[in-house]
Amino acid sequence: MKKIIILTVILAGSSFIKAQVGMGKDSVDGDAILDFPLSNTGILLPVVDTLPTGTAASNGTFLLDKSDITVKMRENDLWVSLSDTGSLTGTMPNTSAEEGGGIIIGAPGSPAQGVLVLESADKALVLPKVNDPVTNMKSPVAGTICYDTVSKTIAVFDGLKWSFWK
């Protein structure tokens, strides 16, 4: 009985812990909820057949739209293109039967729907940092996103070329 009480207290207390995850590093920079080290890799955005709508279309969502092969972000309830039309050459189609709501970091649940959902009132995603991705990322594929430490911009690759956003 004592073990059950201790386990219950630990589980209840863990729901109040603010999650911070360092990918490939021992600590996070500042108040990041998800942080990546300086490297020559980026995050691959999901390639979707159709744009999410309704509650699945949360502001701040990033994806690669397969219909017009552009990287898009949801802003002010509209899909905004962050790249020109690209190419899907080199991408691998997802052939799995997806189930569930994806992975949520920072909260026990979320109304947002996505492969990876970061929920925090005071923490943000720190993109993978790359010194000049055009030169240093040897084989990017469509949907790659990172932070260019040289130009100090968000860099997105559409399968043909890089676009940069301040």
C-alpha cells in the first residue's frame, strides 16, 4: 500500500514538471522546450497530401504541402507559403497507417493536432542551428527547416532551393 501511495504522489507531481528537451545535447539554451545543437542537419517537416482544416489547422503549424510542393506555415488562420514551388525528389513517402494524436511535449494534452506538438506558455522551439545551410547541408530534402547562424534567418528547403525568412 505504501508503494502505491508513493507512486501516486510521484505521478501526480510529475504532471507539474515543465518539460525541456535537448536533442543530442546535455542542456537547453535559455527557455527552449525543444533545442538542437549546432550541426549540419535540420528538422524534416511532414509532407501532407491535403492541408489540415478546422481544429487540426493550428496557427504556428509548419508543413510541406504536397499539392503545390511548398513549405507553409499557418498564420492568422491562413496558410502562408514560405517557399517557391519545389521538388519531392529525395523524399520518402510515409506509408504507415498513422494512429493517435502524435507526440506532445510540455503538456499532458493539446487541442492542436500534429506529428509533434510543443505546448508551453513560456518556452519555444529552438530550431537546429546550421552555419550556412546552402554550403554545409550536403543532401537536404524538401521540407528541411533550420536556423542559419550566418544570415540569422530561418532557412527552409523546398527540394530545389533554400528560402530565408527573418
